[in-house]
Amino acid sequence: MVITLKTRELAKQIIRTLKAHGFEAYFVGGMVRDQVLGLKSEDIDLTTSALPEDVMKIFKRVKETGKKYGSVTVLMEDKPFEVTTFRTEGRYTNNRHPEEISFGTSLEEDLKRRDFTMNQLVMTEDEEIMDHHGGLEDIEKRLIRTIGEASKRFEEDALRILRALRFVGKLGFSLEEHTAQAMRKHRYLLKELAIERVMQELSKIVTSDYRTKAFMYMLDLDIAPVLYGLEEGIKNVAHLEEDLYPIEFFILAHILGDVEDVFRFSNKERAIIERVIELHEVTKEDDFNRFIVYVNKLDMCLLVNKINRILGYKDQEESIREMHERLPIHDVCDLAFKGQDILWKTNLKKHSLIGVIIDELKYKVIMEELPNEYKALEEYALKRVEETLEEMDDNNE
């Protein structure tokens, strides 16, 4: 959700309404931090002393999105706003989830459970900022610091290790020393996290403005070796200035290292990774040709070329684009003489054999050994049909 002036005003209406019913309510978290930094933010989070049941009574349209964790979603003019009750958390299980959550606590107690000082800032509807844990000072110093004891924060939720690195990548901040050393100490807890969450955070780091700084922390704090075989990939792109999509990073990591088979790629993503690796081996030291460009299409070839170039091989983008532009056909449907013509004009009816002949026609047209003209293709195809029928007769004998 893009935060417009109208969106912000709708959120303020929620705060005013909660306050009118006798509850505390504030903006909290990333939006407040981003406002201090002069950055745009996409999310608005609200915190309140009202219980989820109270919020549901006060507002007409509410979704129970995370009621057991104290969160509900209030809809204002069809825009969703997450409203979370002040809470404290008990012991954590699996270094990720609290065993027990208690509601009805104070704002001060609620803020103690949050991850980093810069993320505990709260703001009133009049845009007065309240800071209980030195977040403004840390923002001024461009530091990422945990609230309270760093080791305890990471033992509670190991994902905070990757979140800290994601904020390094997003903001360019440095890690406060005790926070950094606690991340090093507890890096093996990352193995306890769901791989989907690890992939989400890594993807955000890869596409961040300060990716190099985040990756260097991963290497310096020995976090990279814990990340399922991604270390060589991280080393390779740590100082790369070029923009990368997450899938490009994972492709590089697969080529450079022994990546463990734990990452949950979609079938489409896995097919792309496998195809790029295969084409990389074929083209890294040899030239692309027209047939490779035709079969794999322009976008795939440009992706493979980008991977090749990053790894220090020849940049063939110009020739790839030129070959694609000059292709006489871009699809089998573009052939002037088709498989249907063979069915009409000959006694060859076996579709697999007709397909072989059409593949030959495609290759010869693409490689400019034959023009894409009906008569020329017909002559070649009929000759091949004749040879094929003779072979079939010989085999029957």
C-alpha cells in the first residue's frame, strides 16, 4: 500500500477513534523510522491498548488476520490497516515464535519486545515522535542496535539476524558492535528458520541499495558459511555494482558453489536456473549462434550473457540482439511450409517423423541455409519425405 496523504489521514482517523473510546493508539515501527529518515514507506502499523475484541466492536469492517497474536486489520475505504494490541511475549520456541503472549500491558512494555531501537519509535496522530530506547540517537549515528541484550534478542528470534542485514542493505547503516558480535555468536540459529523466510530476507538484501555492505558483514561475521552453500556466490557479488534480481544471485551461487538443495524455488524458477546453467556451459567460451537464440528466445539469452559477463566472460549482448533481430522466423508458425502441408501433399502420416522434417526446415531457415519461401522449403521437405518413406520400406522388408 502506497502511503498517500489520504492514506495517512485514514490511519489518523483510526487513532482518533480509538482514543475517543478511551484507548491509547499510535503509529509505530518502520513508517515512523522512515519519516525520521525522510524516506517513503509502504506500510502503516498502528499499536493500541485496545484488545482485538475492542477494535472489532469499534470499527465496522475488521478482519481477524492475526487475532491470536493481537493483530486485526481495519478496513477504511477499502484500505487495510494493521492494528496490534500492546503485548508482552513469553519464552520463544524454535528461536522464532513466542510460547505465550500477554495483552493489556503498557506501551513501554510492548516496545521492549521489539527488535531494534530504530524500529520502536512511536508517533501520535499529531506527528509527535516518542522514543523510549534511544532510537533517534542511533538513527543519527546510523547504527543498528538491538533493544536490550543483543544475544537474548537473537535467541528469541533468529530471523532478526537476517533482518539486521536487510536494514544494513536498505539504509546503509552500520551494526553496533555488541549487536554484530551477538549475530556472529548466534549465526547457527539461522539453520532453525524456515527456508522460505531465509529466502525472503536474502532476496531483499540482493536488491537493496547497500547490498555490498550487507554482504561484507555476512562474510566478516562468518554468517555466509551458514547459508546453505551460498558463500561463494556472496563473495562473488559482494563488490558487484550491477543491479541483480534474486534469481540471478541464486544462479551465480549455483555456478560458483555447491548450493544445498533446500531452497524452495517455484517450478518456473527452478527451470530457469537449470536452463541458464546449461547454456552458460555452452556459451561461456563459445559464441551464441542463431539457433541458440531462436530456441531459447531473447530474454533467456540476455540473462545467460549477463551471467557470463559477471563471471568474466565475453559480453555478447550486441550480437545476440542483432541475431534475434535478423532471425527469419521466431516461431515454427512463421515457417512458409508447415507440417500440415506434408500431410496434404504426401503419404507420410506419422507425426513424429513429420516433426523431424519440420525441425530440419527450422534449422536450415534459421541458419540461412534455406530461404523461408514456400517453394524452396517444399522442395527440400518432399525430398526428405521420399527418403523417409524409402527407409521405412527398407525396414519393413
